[in-house]
Amino acid sequence: RAIYEKWGNAYGSATAIRNDKPFDTSGLDASMFGVQIIYPKELGLSAARNGVDFSSLFLSLGFFIILSAVLLMLVPLSEMMYVRRNEIALFSALGYPKKRITGILWRESAPVVLVSSLIGIVVGLLYTWLILVLLGSLWKGATHTGGFVLFPNVDSILTGFVAGIVISLVLLRVAIVRALRNHALNRKIRNNPICRKLCVAFAFTLATIFSVYWAAANAISLFVVAGVLLIITAACWGNYVVSHRGAAQSGPFHIPKLIWANLYANKKRVLLSFFTLTVGVFIVFSVGLNRRGFTDNAQLASGTGGYSLWCESSVPMYHNIATQAGRDKLALSDLPENTRVIQIARYSADDASCLNLNKVSQPTVLGVDMDLLKTADFEMERSMYPIGESVFEAVQTATDSIYPVLIDETVLMWGLMLNLGDTISYENGTGKKVYLQLAGTLKSSIFQGNVLMDKRLFSEIWNEITGSEIALFKVNEQETEKTKRLLEQALNEYGVRVTTTAQRLKEFNSVTDAYLNIFLTLGGLGLLLGIMSFIIVVRKDFVSRREQISLLHSLGFTHKRIEKLLVKENRIVPLCAIVTGVLGSLTGVVSGLLNVSVWIWLTTLLLTALLIVCVIGLVRFKI
């Protein structure tokens, strides 16, 4: 009785339960008592292992580098076959079959391929080490950490080594067989019907137009495919023009006809040089044009919604800043009269922005007034709702206990690696599971890393969260800095951090810029391979045409006129390659051209002009 009176309460008097038989606890679960068991180590390791993987991007860009290297390898092969034509003829006269001649020439190339592959492994490891050093220092914005150490994967190295050797030897074998076949035909140029080349050019033109239309209607990423198709289309039209204007035909002799005839006679080398240089220009300009500007407010509107300041507090604010009474309570009476405010509730979870490269399963959820968000300048990328239906209104209604939410497009693709319509599970305040459905995506915005849901639906799930930890302020540009200082002083007790929305957006894109720098170095390598290919073609062409030059001298052509002829002839291909590469890159990034800053446009124009001047000077110097 004394114990009952001393220890009893409204819930009962028992302080323990004893039984002579063991209890069966198999049906009990920690969640029944509101307890959530988390294994931090396992979650951390899983997040690190399944983090954002950029290997596919590096492989896709590396494909163009490999293509440029292969084309560069094939460029001097035809010249080698021409120089050794007498040796090949001697082998044939001695009774060597074509297969044996092919084997001799092919085995000669094997040591070169082997040594080059070994050197490539060493250079690749050095390049990777250099990238890691830069990621920990100059490009630290991509990872926000340092201390990277290179751990070479033997399996990956062997795979790349073997694949490189196999690809090189197979392509060399095919090229040698085709070269010997042409030699057996006494180097007779096969005159494929002009109409066939014209039909192929028209077919690729239609394919390019269709790909642009399809990309605009369905997937913006397909614009890159359209850019590649544009390069192929330009090559097909170039093949047709060279064949049409350079083929043997009756009529008076003139210099332009001789230029086109020379291009037609060396059409294979011309096309190889064109593709190699075009691919390099395409990569460099595509990467450069993907950079975004952060100074033009018109360009920032879709990412900031037109709001100027992002205010984030450690302690929730329970007063409505949109009202005068709320401003008085928070000592914000001096805010400009035309200030617009959106206060946002937050359920803290994981950061799914590009600043966190680990795998995220539950992003932070923000409760936003969708009616206010609708009036802002944020732009939708895509949604699961029918065309014409307002997404901001549709996400205000839950169906079958599934709550629709919005998310940043980059977070959906790279952070969560999910698709529209997928769901993410959370637990509410009572431990009950709820599901948030990814119903739409925003273009790159200041909400990156968070899930947005209607504030009313947010309160249904987490009714214990009543204050707001985030607020957006829209003021005139001239009053931005003054308002920022006022917020930092007045809300100091709330642990507030105030940044401009432009700065926040720039921090998110610092990761993109860092990787663009890496891709730009690879693109520069591709452009270097293209320039080397062009130099080899010009030099080899000049050496192989000494007899033709002597013939022109004997026909009365002056040295100056011959030099002018060669300069004009060798300028056509690189200039067309530069123009095609630039146009292809513009097509590949057409969806984001409006976001390219003026300085990037000026840099692009200057780089194009510099390439053209370098080509003109290089041709004249080599000739």
C-alpha cells in the first residue's frame, strides 16, 4: 500500500512485471514504441559506395578522344602505303599472296601499338593523379574536401590496355586490307554515283532536323546527338561537293577546278583530317558553352524565382514576417515596404544537392506555400501531370495517402537517381510511414538538394513542426545589401545565415564548373589531336606532291602562284572543320543558350577567330 501510494500514478501502480516463464518477444518491434534504430556506419558506407558516379560522362567524352586518336593513327597510314607502293609491288611480283603482305605490314605495326599503349597507361595515371591534385586544391569547389589519393585498379588498367590494343590492331588490319585492295586496282578511284552521295547527304540532313525536333519535344539531352549528326551531315555534304566539283570532266582549265581535283584525289585523308579537327573543336566549344552566367538578373530569374535573399535559421521562427505585427515582433520594422516574403518549414534530413556526392535516400523536405511559389519566376522542367494542368495547383492535393512533391531536376537525375512517379518513404512524428511521390521537377534552382511540398500537406505529416527555418526575401536590387545586414542583426538570436540567392546558385554550380574544367582539359587534348592530324596531312600532302609541283613549274606556273594554290587548297578543310565544330556545339547546347553569359559568348568568338587565324598562319608557314 505504501509503495502504491508512493510510486503510483495516473497510468497505474505496477513498476515491474515478473513471470516464471520467458516472454515471447518475437512479435515486438522497436517502431511500436516510437523508437527508430539507425546504423550510422552501414548508412555512411552505403552512401559513399553508391555516390554520384561521373564515369559515364568521362567515358562518353573519352569516346571522342579515342575517336580523334584513332583518326590520327589512320591519317599517316595511307601515306605510308603510298611511299611503300614499290615495295608492295615487289612482294606481289615475287608471288607473295595479298594475305601474307597484309600480315607483314600488320605485324610491323604491333610493336608500335604495344609501346604506345604502355605509354598511354603511364600518361593516363599521371593525368588522373593531376586531376586529383587539382580537385583537392584549385577545383576544390567540386568536392569541398581534399586529401585524395590515387589507388590504381589493376583490372581497369588491364581492361583499358587490352581494349586499346585490340581496337588499334583491328582498325589497322581493316585499313591495310582496304589500302591493298585499292593498290591492286592500280589505285583507281571508284566513282560511286554522285546521286548516291547526294541521297546520303539528304538523309543525314533529315535525320538532323528530326533529332532537333525530337529533342525539343521530348529530351533536351538529345541535342548533343543532334550536334553529332550535324557534323556527320556536314561531312556527307562535303563529300558530295568535293566529288561533284573535283571529278574529271570536260571544260576549260582553271585554278579552282585544280583545287577541287586535288581535294578529290586525296579525299580519304581530307575526310579523316576534317573529322579529327571537327571533333576537337566540338568538344571544346560544347564544354565552354555549358558554363552559366550569374550576373544577369534575367538569367537568374528561373533559378531564384526573382527573390534576392535566402535566410536560414537554426531556431524556428514562429512569427509571420509578411505582416506588420510579425515584423515588429522580430525587429524587422525597417524592411522595405515592397518586400515580398516566403516562409518555409523544414523537416531536416540529408542534403541531396550537388555539394554532397554521396548517395542520398531521404532528402530534406520543405513545406512551401504553393500559391506563393506559383507567382514566383521558378520554371518547371517536366512533370507527371497532363500538359496544360498547373503543377503548383496539382501538388496541393494528396491521393491515397501519397503526397506529391517537387524536386530539382539535377537532384532527381544525379542525387537520387530516380524517375518521375517514384516515391520516397519517410516517417511522421508518430513513427508511421508516409510516401512522397516525385511529381515534377524544377530547373536548376536555389531549392537544390531539397524536396518541396505544399505547406498544408507538410503539416498533415509533421504537425509538430510549426515554425519556419527558411525565408526568401524579394527586394529591389539597390536594397539587397541593406536588407541583408538588417536580417543578420535582427535575427541574430535565431542563428540566422543570410546569403544572396545568386551566391547560393553559384555555389551549386561550382561543382558543375569544376567538372567542366576537367572536361575542357580532355577537349583540349582532342583539339590538339585534331591540329596534329591537320599538320600531318598538310606536311605529307606537300611532300607527296613534289612531282606535281615540278610539273606546274614546267608548265609556267610561278612559285608565288603555286604557293597561293596550295594555301587556298589547304585552308578549305580546316576552316570548314572549325565552322562545323562550332555549329555542332551550338546545336548540342541550344537548350541552354539563353543562360550563356556575355563574357562566355565573347570568349567563344575570340577563340573561333584565334583558331581561324592560327589555321591561316599554320598553312602558310608549312607551305
